[in-house]
Amino acid sequence: MAQRILCVAEKPSIAKSVANHLGGGNVNVRHVAGSQYVKNYEFDFAFGPSWGNCSVTMTSVIGHLYGLDFPQEYRKWHSCRPAQLFDAPVTETIDEDKKAIADNITKQARYSKVLFIWTDCDREGEYIGSEVRQAAFKGNARLEVKRAQFSNTERAHVIRAAQNPILLDERQVNAVGARIEVDLRLGAVFTRFQTLTLQLMGGDLEDRVVSYGSCQFPTLGFVVDRYFRVQKFVPEKFWSIKVVERRDDIDVTFSWRRHRLFDRMAVIILFERCLTARTARVSKLQKKPTSKWRPLPLTTVELQKLGSMFLRMDSQRVMKVAEDLYNKGWISYPRTETDSFDKGIDLRNLIEKQVQDQTWGQHAQGLLNGAFKQPRTGRNNDQAHPPIHPVNYVSPPSLSDDERRVYEFVVRRFLACCSDDAKGELTTIELDYGDEVFFTTGLLVLQRNYLDVYPYEKWESSQQLPHFVLGETFEPMQANITDGETTAPGYLTEPELISLMDANGIGTDATMAEHIAKIKER
């Protein structure tokens, strides 16, 4: 008799997708009492050398099974001093709507020899896998426990993951467990301390809870800091010098190498020296090739930043849509810090799937015809997931509006990564006028390359510069002193906030959008 294997995914959609791939369409579906969304999928599968031919029950959880809280005697606001919560005992809890899910895993484990965990391959997924193991051990403590290593739900990838099981990473499990306990203790201590202290001041704060989160608090701090910088900003006047020469019916503006000074009298003195010299001399004339580098492979942080900039969605919505596309099998796992493709990934096969598209298919075909370039290698690799990329083609009209925009962005970014850099020619001209140096530049774009498929970046040719000769002298048509005022920084945008959080290690790539949404809500 074939041994029975219990597979547990992190979400019902993943369980259904994996079951259909492994079961080959021959899957029996059974409802789980007490849960509207979780189902048990039964089928047979040949796992190869690891376990051979097996009977499989595939089910799922819906995120975390268990929570952490203080015992009842510590939960009231005045039950103890806030600082005592640093050392108070904690107990494991389970929500009512999760009990049926946990009971289902315990029940199925009684008839199984192996627990095969299919949670997401990140820290949070590793910890949820340990919660699944805990529930399963209540039914059968002798289970062999393995996990699947996968980054998308494409059929071949799922089958390969099923036939190559690995162990749970206990270090990641312990790291998340520690973080959950620290977050609970810090949040409870400082929320009680702030609330009880500020309530004594009366007024609007008398009956309000002033909550604290170890990530939300510094995130809000960035926003407040920028707000005060804007409010306290005092404009400062500056002066500069501009030189204009007309040649071949083209007005060429030369900028001052000093850019600007905040001392008007100093600028006047330097300007008068220029006028005294009368003539300017071309001291540098340089033409050189230049490039605009194609983007790095896509990470979660970049998806959130660029999504909020270009897709008319906030970062939380972008991530929700990306998760949906991943669950449907159109893109890879959208929570990754990796910005380098592994050499073993068949990128040409992924490009070939996009050839059929009416909008970017021609560019994809051009890559296959010889224009393909190996993507740039970034500095980050989480050793868990590849960069975000399309794994299958879906016709954009069959998606919702938000799904279409996110999917199109992911595809265009991937094709841009596999394209060549944009090529151009940069001309720089410098003038010596009196004791001052002035310059102008002109750009001629020769080959757009990746820009043809990636409209989110701009690189345009400037007005062509007329002919100048190195060493020539001439009397400029116009020389003026210009003035202006410094302007206040803008209020913090969501992409800027994500960049600050990333640079300061606030949250993870998977939780940044949640923290931003939380401070907006509060």
C-alpha cells in the first residue's frame, strides 16, 4: 500500500494550484468542516527517489495558525506597571476561525507518514511551516517533516520542487519567533506607557489609545521630520551668471561651473571680471560615447517604489495585486530581495512566452533573434527567490485593470533587463570667460534599446549644439546675472518613504507597505 503524504500550503489558492499540477487533473476535492475557504485535495503522485508513489492529501492554512499574547491577568490596562510586561510570561493563542484549520491538519496527520510543507520560501513562510508542523505533531509525533523550495506555481517548477524536498530552516523559524515576541512586548509596554501618561494631560487625549509599533513609529518619524523641515524652511536668495552665444541660428546657453553663490556682491565682482575680459575662449570640446544603463532585475522594494510612482496605486495595493498574479501562476514570488538572476534560469524560454503579445512581443522576438543580453548582476541575493519576473503569458485584456498594469510593468521590466543599454553621444563644451568657467552639454541618443520596451524611464536627445572649435575666441552675445530663491523640499512621497525605510532597515521588503498603510490609517 502506498504511503500517505500530507502537503500543506500557506494559502488555499496555492494548495489548489499545486494539487492540480501534481494530480494531473485527477483530483478529488473534499470540504473542510468549519472553514469556508480551505479544502482537502486528494490525488496520487510519484515523488521519485525521495518517497516513491504516494497517496497525497493537499490542504492549506490561511497565514499564521497561532498568535502570542499575555495571560489574562496581564491584559488589563492597570493590571501591572507597563515595564513589567518586558518579563511577563506569554501564551500561545489561536483565533476561533483558525481552530477548524488546525484541527484538519491534526486529523490528516494521523493517517500520514510524511508532512510536506508548501509555505512561501521566506522567513515568515518558514515560521508558518513550523506552526503547521506543531499542529500536525498533535496528531502524529512520528511524522517525517520536509518542505518544498519553490518561487512560482508554474507546473514544471512545482513538479521539480515536489521531487526535491528540503528541511525547514530552524534558524529562520527562531528568528521570526523572537521578532514576534519582541514586537508584542515592545508594543504593549510603550502603548500602555504612552497612553496612560498622555491621558493625564486631559483634552483630546483623555480617552484615546496612543499605540506604538517598532516599525510604524520610526516610519511616522520620517514623515513628521520632513513635515517640520517644510514648515520651518526659510528661503534664501542666490545669484548666478549665465552666458548665451548665438550660432547657426541656435541660442546656446552656458551654465556657470560654480552653479550659484549666496553673496550678491561677490557675484557682481566676478561678473565684472568676465565683462572686462570681453572674449571667451573654448577651453574644452569633448565628444564621447555615453550609455544609460538598463535596470537591474526587479526586487520587492523596487516594485513598491516604482509601482506607486508609475501605476497610480499605493504600495500596499501594488503588493496585493502582485500576490494575486503570483497565486494565479503569472509571475514569480513577489517578495524577494534578490536583484540577480541565477545562471541556471532559462531566461530565453521566459522571453519566448512573451513573443505572442501585440504590444511588447516584437521586442521579445528581437531579443531572441540576437539582441539578448545577460541581465546585470546586483548586490543582493536572499538565497530564497529569484528577482520578480513573468513565468507565463496572459493576455492583458483578460486581467483586471490593476492586474494588467502590474503584470505589464513586471514583463516590461524583465524584457528591459534582458536588453542592451541605451547608447548615445555626449558633447561637452567649456568656456573660459574672465576667471570663470562656463559649460554646456548636448546629448544625441543613437540606440534606444531597452527604452523601446520600458517607457517608465526617459532619455531624450537635447537640442543639437552648433559647431565650435577648440581654442577659438568670441565675444558672447549675452551675459547676465540671474537670481532666484531656494525652495522648500516637498512633503515625503511614498517612494521616498520606502527608500528611507529600506536604507535604515525599517521593516522588511514584505512588510513596508503594511507599515505605511498603518500610519496612514492612524
